[in-house]
Amino acid sequence: MATLLLDKNQKKYERIINVLAIVIPVAVAAILGIRQKVELGAWTKVLPHVIGVINSLTALFLILGYYFIKKNNRNAHRQMMMSAFVLGAVFLVCYILYHISNESTPFGGTGSTLRFTYYFLLISHIVLSIGVVWFVLRAVYFGITNQLPQHRKAVKYAFPIWLYVSISGVIVYLMISPYYV
């Protein structure tokens, strides 16, 4: 009976994860597609800098989480990974607030190599940030529910993609930051 209940709950949570992995990127795209900007005040101009710090801290927490699990310190690993997850949610809120209230900042760099590098990083960052949602949600769920074999399978993909997204986000921010008004 307990196994049946666990299987039922497992399927329920996996459905929720699958729905969220689709709804979150679609909702963000829909919100960003609205051309009419909302006046939220001048404070939103600092959000790109906050987002850069959030991405930097997320990358740091991911690396520390990896370090702690290799040292078999599960408590510290869990703290780092949950901190990275919470920062991901804060990032999403800040990102949406900035983009619904400010025009996009065009990249002003010159030279084909620089522009190629910027757009390659930006596009790969965006595409992978959409795809990593599903892996991260699964990794967190399996970690919280102590389903370690499934957690390891999800992390095999979640960790490197999430780390790339965090680091590439910082690099993209640094490359475009001179052009913020």
C-alpha cells in the first residue's frame, strides 16, 4: 500500500515538474513579448547589476555544492544547492521586472569576433536556460525526497548546464554592461 501511494505521489510530482518546465519558459516569453512597458520606477535600472550578482553567486553555490558532495558533506551540499535554487527564483523575478519595465539594451560592441562571441553566449545561454528548468526541478525533487539514484541521473545533466547558464549569464552581463543607460 505504501509503495502504491509513493508511486501515485511520484507521478503527481513528475507531472507538476513537466508542466512547470513548459509553463515557466512560455510565461516568461509571453511576458517579454509584451511591447508596452510598465513604469515601475528608476530602481529597476539597477536590476541588470543585481542579476549579474545573482548569476555569480549561483555559479559559486553550484561549485561549492559540487565540492561538498565530493567531500561527502551532504548537509553543506544541500544548503548550497537550495541556495542556488532560491537564487534562481529571485533571478527570474528580477529578470521579469527589468524586462517588463525597460527596453532591451542593444549590444554596442564592434568587431565580428566580439559580436559573434556575445551572440553565441547569449543565444546558448537563453536556449540552455529554458532546457535546464526540467532537469533542475527533477534534481531538486529527487534530492528533497532522498531518491538518490534518480537525483544523480538528473544532476548529470542539470549541474553542467546550470553552471554554464550561470557563468555565461555573468559573461553576457559583463559584455553588455557598458551599454546600459
